[in-house]
Amino acid sequence: MDTVGWWSLVRFAHVAGAALWVGGQLALTLVILPLARRLLGPEAKDRFTAAAGRRFGMLTGAVFLPVQLATGWAMAWHRGVTWASLAEPGYGRTLAAKLALFAVVMLAAAGHGIAHAKGRAELARSLAVVSLVGSLGVVLLATALPAT
């Protein structure tokens, strides 16, 4: 595979991972959880939503996060991004904002899982909303970055 093909594959893995992460959040929020609330009794709904959340969390930790970190780092390296360049107007600052928001999203997602496990439903719901809205913001910032 030539260099251009390799970087296209890296970029595809990065974009596909982001699409699966954000798409999964949207599918859970807009389709799966509302149906579970409407069609299942309280105990079954709680078991189902907890299991779905655990599964999504495991996939995030085992697949999504490693792929995003590895491909993101590779694309930044390929473009010649340095710590200093993250403070420069344009690409650098946009990437820095994307990275900062991504960190917030991951912290909110982790906090959501912890809050849910501890039975703090309102906090868990708030953190889920922060994670979803933040994820959409990460995608929005990513669209402002030119392809590497």
C-alpha cells in the first residue's frame, strides 16, 4: 500500500470510530432507551439499560478509545503537530479545542458510568447529556480541520 493509501486508511479508521461512538450515543439516547422505558417493566428496564451501558462502555474502552488515540496521534504526527503548534491560530487552536473537548467528553462518559453504578440517576443523566453534546462538538470541530 502506498503512503497516500495508508493515511487514507488511518483517517478512515479515525472517522469511522468517531461515527460509531457518536452514532452509538445517539442510537442509545433516541431509540433504544426510550423504547426500553416504554416497553419494559421497571426492573427489566433497569437491567437492560445497565447492560447496554456496560456493553457500550466496554466497547469504548476496548475499541473506540484506543483506535481514536492511536489514529489521532498518527495523523497529528504525520501533519507535524507539536505542543507549540497547538497554540497557533487556525489548525493548531482548532485541534487543541477538539482535544480539550474530547477530554471533557471522556471524563463525562466515565463520570456517567460511575454515577449510574452508584445509583445517582440525575447526575448520570446530566453527564450523559454533557458527553453527547460534547461529542457532537468534537465532530463539529473535526469538520473544521483539513484532511491530513
